[in-house]
Amino acid sequence: MSSPITTVHSDSRPGAFAISSQPATALHRATPATLAAVLEQLPPAQARWARAAGFDAQPGRMLLLPGMQAEVQREGQGDGTALAGVLVGVDPDQPLWQLAGLPAALPPGTYTLTDADEAQRPHLLLGWALGALPSTRQARQSDAATVPSLALSLARLVASPDEQAAVAPMAAAIGEVRRLVNLPANQLGPEQLAQAVSDLAARHGARYRQWVGDELPAAGFALVHAVGRAAAQTPRVAELTWGDAALPHVVLIGKGVCFDSGGLDLKPAAGMRWMKKDMGGAAHALALADLLMQAGLPIHLKLLVPAVENAVGAGALRPGDIIEAGDGRRVEIENTDAEGRLLLADALHHAICSAPTPPALLIDLATLTGAARTALGPDLPALFSNHDGWAEALLTQGRAQADPLWRLPLWAPYRRMLRSDQADLLNAASTPQGGAITAALFLESFVPPELPWLHLDLFAWNLEERPGRPRGGEAQGLRALYALLSQRFASARSAFA
């Protein structure tokens, strides 16, 4: 019997933001270069305190500034000294994360920024909200009433509800990506992942359908079926459709491998340990679809999540097997651990063939290749695209949203590495060199060249604990994609049409 999953939608904790006419404790941001000027703006006693404490404004450092004994005592401060302010050392090149460590470090209370300019403020607020999201452990232990809140300055009270409305959905979406990726495979299998798509459709009044098990080959998903048929939970493809069919058609596809053993080409233990996260692409696609529907973007949206477990069993896919893809081409299996691209290939073909009009944009998201991580490391997703305009626009948004990506080439000469003597193409090159590129080229072969396509090969994981970024599941490219789609489809006509 499959394990149940309770759908809980993450949000920034209650009290992460406040609107108050009462005095709030000032947060003073400083860098080593600006510290002297910041201290000049403080009352002399506070400046002397900071100098005596040796505060040097290195990023991540914080100093509480005490007030006078006569000031009103804050609840919970038993020494009779009020908290008059906080000095925070920040990295000027990382505005998103400047405040992310504060919600977990500051005493309970309400705080206000003293120096945030208009350009940085959205990043600062989102970073604070992400710092206030509970980690897996904190979700069980924290008391929301003790979380400090960031007050929007009195001069910005009128605008502050709009700021909160802009920050909260994205913080919730990032929290949901993290939550889904962190779930163990015995709690999030193909059935539960498909149920998450169904639940999302129900919340937004979208249409939902799925194909399960032996229904898949006849529906054009033979590759999906071949990958997942050996697992205890049957493979499936979940589809959500939302919006007027006359509007620009946008397709989101998320790789949903709920656990990846590598199949018969078995991964080593170290490589398999965190493969519960191999559905990270699906988590991103779900979160992005949720954001787009919440915003009421004038698009016709299709979300596809092929959900499988790549397991070892009597029915497991074998190296050398030849499977007919949805588009009729025959794919020879070079490596059973190159399974994610098989799911995406069938989903891409279905999305194109089932569209009421040619899609204005195809996006797939996947934790696809170790080669991308070797090339770019854990924090920088690889972007591939057949359309320079869309690719450059996404890279621009990545820079603007502090959500960077790096474009890698669809180097056509490497297509020779996917040639098969027995079928139309191999699912993987026999050489490990250029692995992210050959994987992307395999997918590109399922996309007509006239259809704009973006492929994100991402890690979806934090290897270490950092402010606002707990170890474990992480959203990457989500903010950039949402900003791009919001900008390009703000009207019912694509800028690249």
C-alpha cells in the first residue's frame, strides 16, 4: 500500500511582516566601506558601543545596540535595557540574502529598515521572508509567536500591503519546492506526486487528467512506462490544463522521478543517497504553475508531470532495449540511469500534439545530469534553448531577480554521439563528455525548431546551511521564470510572437 501524503502549503511564518504605527527597532545595514558613515548617523552612545565591540560590518555579522536605562523595557529583556537598534554587516552584491539570517537570530520584536532603496527593497523583503520559513526541523519545533517581524517604515505604510502581496506568494512557492524535495520517497511516490498536481488543479479550478500504468504506451507514453514499470508504485503522467484555449499556450513539464536507483545501471551508494530529490523538476513546475494561476496570467497553461520511480525489478528497463517514443521514433537504451530525458521526451511530444494551437513557449525543468553540476556547481542551473530571444530574456531576469542561470550550447556536432546502429537514436552518449549537452540535444530532437523551448538542468538542493537557505531542497530558476512569464504574457500577446 502506498504511503499517504498530507498536502501542506508552505508560507512565510505568521508575523514575518507587520504593519505598525508603533516604534520599531531600526536595522542599520553596513559594509566595511560604509561602516564609518553609518556610525556617524547613530547617537554617539550607540556609535561608541559599536566601536568598543569591534564591529567590523563583515557580511553576516550582527550587533545589538542597547538603549538608555530609562527607555521603555521590551518584554522579555530582563536587564532593564531596551534594544535601540541593530547593526548588520551585509554583502552589497547579495541583496537577496542580506537579511535572511536575521529572523532566526534577532530577539522577538518588530524591526524596520533605515536605508533600503527602492531597487533593493523587494530583494531584502523576500530574503527576510525566506529566512523566516521553517526548515524541516524548525517546522516541528518553532513557535511562530517568537519570530521577529520586519515592519515596513511608516512612510511606506500605504504601499506595504502591495509589497507583502508581492513577496508572500513567491516565499510560499519556494517553501513548497523545498518541502516537496525534502520528502522521503516512501512518503512521496508517483501516486502522491500526481495527487499534488490534482490538488493544485482543484484549488484553481483547472482541468486534471492522468494516465496510469498500462494505459501509458497506448497514450503515447511508452518511454515513461518503460522507466517506471518495475517499481512498486505504477508510473503515471499527470496533466493540468488551465485558462482560455484562445490565449497563448504555455507548457510546463517537470521531471518527476520520485527515487532514482539508476535502474540496472545501478548508482553507487553515495550517488543514490539523495535521489529522493530527483523529482525536483516536478516540484519547480508545480510551484511555477501555482504562481502563474494565482496571478491570473492571461495564458492557456498546461502542466505535465511524468511521475515514476526508477527501480530495479523483474520488469526493469535494460541496456540495449529499444522503445518506441511518442513521436514514433525508436530509442535504444544506452544507459538506464539516463531515464529523466525519456520522461521529458514523451511529455514534450504529448504537449505539442495535444495543444489547441502551437505552444508559445515550452519549458521543462529537471534534475537531469551530473555533468551540469560538474560544469557549473550546485548553485547555477544550466539553461539550454533553441531560441536566443527567450534565452537572453530569461538570463536577464535571472540577473534582475538574483536567481542566476548560465546558458550552455546546443552544440549540433555532438548529435553524432546519440546515433544508434539499431534504432533512431540513443538515450545517452556512450562517452561521459559533454553529458549535459547531449542530454539537451536528445530533448531538442523532440521539439520542432519553430517552437521556443527552454530547458533547465538544475540541482534543486543546498549542500550546506546558509542564511535563508537550509540544507536540503531548494528552488532554482523559479523567480527568474516567473518574472519572465509575468513580463512577456502580461497581455494576451507574447513579445516574441
